[in-house]
Amino acid sequence: MDLGISGRKAIVCASSRGLGRGSAEALADAGCELVINGIDAARLEKTADDIRARYGAKVTAVAADVSTREGQDALLAACPEPDILVNNNGGPPFRDFRELDREAILKGVAQNMVTPIELIQRVIDGMAERGFGRIVNITSLSVKMPIAGLDLSSGARAGLTAFLAGVARDYAAKNVTINNVLPGKIDTDRLASGFERASANTGRPIAEIREEQTRDIPAARFGTAEEFGKVCAFFCSAGTGYVTGQNIVVDGGLYPAAF
């Protein structure tokens, strides 16, 4: 399927692995020029090389912490006029809410709410002037369905969702859309770390825990970063200009709701 975005310039945050990498690869496959990002420079360069070799895409790697002003400046120096922005950032670790102090709470909100808002502030008017913009925020199924131990992540991402609901409508007439893609249980390093923690706490084998959690998913499996990325890329496509302010759940049917 031709997404109609060949030649478009895309920034994909936190894209050296996992959901960000899956999204970057799908956009490369659609013909986009990429700026990818991560903190681990060696891993990021390896990802950039892999994407170039597989898709023949132009890829610029920016090793930086996107949560900082300096990191954001570096991204926008590499791509001053992006057509596509995929916001993504590492979420706070699993932790009982009673263990969270003010510093941890503020850090979680800065990473998963403030940072994407800051990046959107810096790119959205240029998108509107050029008559095309696609902004996708990778959030979490926990925005709709709370997950024990991810209260900080849930709260920060839900705050981002509410903040941008009105902004999305303000820019719709300029062919600039803002949508959120909510991953459920996708087979990434973050999911694996949760299994390892559960195994350490209970003494149960990781394979047993994986199988048990798979049974809760109507699709009877975990998702992949590749298929998640294809969903993200679709909502960056030329044909989705009439879809904005939406929360797209990618969870194999785990969230049990009709609406």
C-alpha cells in the first residue's frame, strides 16, 4: 500500500529499538527520510545502518536525550522542517505508587507529557504553514486500562492525551493531525523486563509467565514492533488527514470495550 509520504521528512524519537524502531522502519519502507534518536550512540548507529541497508533510506542518527532542551535542539538541527513527528520516550519503571517521591513523579511527567508537548510546540506551526503534518504520540494501553505499577506512566500519558485533544482540533483545517497510538503487550525489551521481574519475585519460570499472559489476549499472542510500526506509519500517511485527536489501540483485543 502506497502511503503517499515518499520523500517526507520524519523525526522518530527513541527509535534505536522497540516500538520506536518499528515505527522508523515502517516509515523508511514508505519512502521517508528519517532522523532517528536514542541515548546509546553505538546501538543507534547500528539501527541506522540496518535501516539504510534494508530500505535504502536516508537516515540521520542523533544520539541525545530527547527530554532535554539540548537533545531537542539537536533533533531539530538535523531536521528543521519535519513533515512527520513520532513522539516516543522511555516510560517510568514499574513501581508501587507509594514509593514515588516528588522527583520521580516530576521526571516521569517531564519525559512522557512535557517532552512531546515541547516538540509539538516547535514543529506544528511550520507544518501548518506548509499544509501537511502528521504527529503520532506513542503512549500506552494504560491510558485506557490502568496497569498496576505503571500509575506514573498512565497519569503522564493520559495528561498528554487530554492536553492535545483540543490542540488537534485547532490544526485539523491545516492538514495537520495529532493522534495517539496505544500499545498493549508488544514483544519488546520492556515487556521482557517485566517477565524477568515477575519471575524473580515469584520464582516461576519466565516461559510460564509469558504463556499465562498470552492467554489473556484474544489474539493469543504478543504483538510485534514491526506490526505496531505499520499502524504508526499508516496514521502518518497522506490518506489520514480526516483522522485526528484519536486514540488507536494496538493490543490484540485485550482492552474489552465496544467504544
